Amino acid sequence: MTKFKLGEKRPLVISGPCSVETREQTLETCVRLAETGVVDMLRGGVWKPRTSPGTFEGVGLKGLAWMAEAKRLTGLPIGVEVASAKHVEGALEFEVDCVWIGARTTVSPFAVQEIAEALKGSGVSVLIKNPMNPDIDLWAGAVKRFAAVGIPIEDIGLIHRGFQYFGQSRYRNAPMWPLAFEMRSRFPEMMMICDPSHMAGSTEYLLELSQAAADLRYDGLIVESHCNPSEALSDAAQQVVPGELERLISSVNWRRDAVDDPEFVQALNRFRDEIDQIDAELFDLLSRRMRVSERIGRVKKDNDVVILQSSRWGEIRDRVLAQSERLGLSPEFLNAILEAVHVESIERQNSVMN
Ligand code: PEP
Ligand code: MN
């Protein structure tokens, strides 16, 4: 088999079980996945860093032997998660083509450093998952550690699996797409792969997240698949059988980057001009609003009154939110804007008063 190279195929589709559990489960899942013809690499977790102790922590080295057998049977490259130098040693011994750094490991600079050093010179690709928490510098720091030991940048890729989020989210892990865009602008040459399984936490949302990733120009997908998901020892709710994986991948529309058609270009430019015009007005209005806030600050100062008048703010918010439906803007979006406006407005008043 020729050496696996990241970036040679786009979109890259990686699939396999969350956890390697038994030889039969591994081989059956992987062979059925290979038969779909839509999978470019097999994945399997043999060491499972779990949030809670007492849950399934993986079968270890013997699982690597099963993954290696799946590679021989299918001719597909294999990838496993590593969380320590010892894991890397095992993975290299079994000739894995790719390793990935899990979200619970990316948060730990010591672990990332020792993995990078163990992987140095191996020629094996590494995919770095975003850390559990929405910290771009930590994610970027992990990339830099691999690059600093001399791993070629083209052998390093990123996996966006969403962020742990305290509050209400439709998904198990909130995508927070703009954070991944920021990461991409820091490492524009690096592959960005979406992990809709860990974002979704449920098979129900796999397609909408995969399509969103395709529309945002991601370079591939990593999706968990199990021959018998309801019996899976980890992440049962988010795994699909190989046949469903095939349907999912075939349903995603990887649209073209652009077309030369002059009519399309003209229509696009017209709408872009319109947006630029609206943005200009929008920010002029915000600027005016902030200048009024400063005037309020001056009046409050002259009368020695506190800045924060919470009932007034509550009224403003209620009034705007009541318009949510008419405006066609979600309450979440309106709240986020209001929050930003409020913070800046208090800031302005504060600077005038003190
Ligand atoms: C996994 O890929 O099975 C896994 C544990 O993912 P994450 O590190 O994204 O939670
Ligand atoms: Mn998993």
C-alpha cells in the first residue's frame, strides 16, 4: 500500500467505531465500511480517555492488532487516538497511518509535547482535535508543538469536534464555527476536518452538521460507525451502521468553490454591494448610539447617579425581543447583539463618568 498522505484527497472521509471493542466488531464494521466505497480511512479508539471513571476505557494494544488486520483486509489506511508517548510507540509498532489527538488531550501541553516528541521522524500524519474548551490559543499551541519538533506542516491536520458549552445547545458540543474559522486563518494550508459525531452526540444531527461543514469549505469528515450501535460500549447514541454512513456521505453536497458564469458573478456582486451598504449604515447607527450613551453618562455624572439602571435595560431588551418574529431574527441572536451593545454602552458611560 502506498503511504497515506493528508491532503491528497478532498473531501477526506474517515469512519470507524468510537471504540474498538472486539475483533469481530472491528472487522465487521471496517469491512462493511470499506464495501461502501465512500470511506478513505478507518478510525478506531483503542485507548479511550473518558470523562467519568468506570466507563469503558478501551482494549489497548490488542485493539491495534485488530485495526492492523482491518487494514490488511480492506487495503484502507488506519488512524487511532493517542494520548501519551507510550500510545505512540504502540501505534507505530502496528504501522498506523495516522494518529489523532483527542479533545481531552489537546488541553494538556505536557501530554501534547511528549506525543509530538514520540512521533517525530515517524512520517505518520497527525490530526489535532480542538480542545474541550473554546480556547484557540491552546489548539494553535498544540499545532505549534508538533511543527516545532520537525513534523512537516503537510502531515498535520485539524479536527473540529465542537466545544463543551455550559448552557443550552442543540448539540452535545457546540460547533462555535467562528472559532474554527479563526483557527483556519491562522493555519490556512492545514486540512480542517469536521467531526459531526462528537458535535451532534446523536445520529439525528449528523446530516445537518456534515452539510454545514461542506458549505463552509471543510476538507473532510470523521464520522463514527459501528456494526451494532445500540450495543456500543461508548458513544452509542451518535454511531451509525455502515449502510447509514454511506447514505449520509452520499447525501452531503460538496458544492463548487466558485463558477465562472458571468451571471452568477454579477448576482453575487450585486448582493455583496448591498451588504456592504447595509454594513456601513449599521455601524454608523451603532456609532451614533454610543455617542448618545456618552451623553447619558455626562447627564448621570452631573447628577451623581449610578450607571446601571437595570429596569431600563430590561425594558430595552423586552422591547427588542418582542420584535423577534417580525424581524425574522432569533431571540438568541438578538440577545447576543443586545449583550454586546450593552457592554460597550456601559463602557462608554464609565469612561465619561470616571
Ligand atoms: C473519539 O474520537 O472517539 C473521541 C474520544 O473524541 P473527542 O476527543 O472529540 O471527544
Ligand atoms: Mn467517540
